Amino acid sequence: MNRKEALKAIAAYRRQIDEVDRKLVRLLNERTRIVEKLGRVKEQLHLPVYEPKREDEVFRNVQSCNEGPLPPDALRRLFERIVDEMRTLQRMNRENRNQQGKTD
């Protein structure tokens, strides 16, 4: 492969990555909407935001369907970040609802 062909291939791979990234954003937002609903139900039942057993289930679930090439430890780190952000979102939503309840 000459330089021109290599640069063309790089551009094509980057376009593919950009498309995958857009799909990931859509999926993460879909997951977030579900987490928001879950958070409201958990709050009604006075359940905690942080549930370590459930988080372990999430990690086992995603690792069980991982066919690579992403290594299991990398996949776990990615999902740890996702789950952490979802916890933060649930806490923020709870605080916002509690503040609104106090001002109503």
C-alpha cells in the first residue's frame, strides 16, 4: 500500500469509527432513559442508588457476551465508568426531585 492509499484507508476507517461512535451515543442515551425510569421506581421504594450485587451482574452479563477483540478487563473498565455515570445521574435526579418537593 502506498502513502496515498494508506491515507485514504485511514480516512475511511475514521468515518466508520465516527458512525460507530454515533451509534454508541444513541445506545448510551437509550440506556440513560431506562436508568432514569428505574431510578424513579427505586426512589419510590426507598431503595439505594448503589447496588453492588446488581453492578456485578451487569459486569458478568457484558463479559459473557464479549467475543473480542476488546479484552475483558478493558470491557469491565468501560462499564464501570458507564455504571458510575448512571449512579451519578440517579443521585442528581433524586436531589432535583427532593429540591422541587421542598419548594412546592
